[in-house]
Amino acid sequence: MPDKCFIDTNVLIYIYSTDKIQQEKALLLIYGVKEPVISQQVIIEFCNVMTKKLKVKKEDITFALQDFQENLAIVPLEHNMIQKGLEIQEKYQYSYYDSLIIAAALLTDCKILYTEDMQNGQIIEKKLRITNPFL
């Protein structure tokens, strides 16, 4: 696996899946790369899904966030990312939130974006490959 990869929210959610195969794949992916990267947006989305959809206790989410902080590079949401997200959305027709994830991956020089939600195998700006690790 490449050294620097961006991890989308859905991969983090699978850590808490009842599907043991998906859970194992997510864990191997997150802890199997040298430089896994997420953004503040990913953390916000993770908290939202965990509290609203999965009804996970605050203490468990807090523990997960601490683990992410210790093991993943977390990039802040900055103005240049917001602008780049708009450009990506217009050019590739992804939703704005997916485009913002792509922008964060590009601006942090990641070579792969691991996600289940976008077009597997697509190359963005000749720099970033979208890969669905669950196929």
C-alpha cells in the first residue's frame, strides 16, 4: 500500500460494523498504511453517523476520536480546501461534501482515497486514485 492515503468516513464507520469481514478490512486498511490521513470533515461526519444512525454512546465515540488523533494525520478544514472542493464538484460532478473530501486528499498529497462512496478506479487530476477497499 502507498505511504500516504486518505481515509473516507465510511471506512472509519466499518470499524464498528457488525459485519466482521468489513470490520477486519477497515482495521487492516487504517492501521496497515504508514501515513493514513483524514480531515476534520471526516471526524464531523463520523460523529454524526455514530450518534444519529448507530446510536453509539458518547464515551465510545470519544475513545474512537482519541484513537484517531493518536494514529491518523488529521488535516484542518481550510479555505483553500473549500475552494478546491468547489472546483472538483464542478469538474467531476460529485456532491460538494465528496468533492471536499477529494480536495483534502489532493491538497495533502495523498495518492489514494479509500472510500466506498465514489467511482472505484477513477483518477482525479492525474494524482489521486479513488479505491473501494470493500470490493
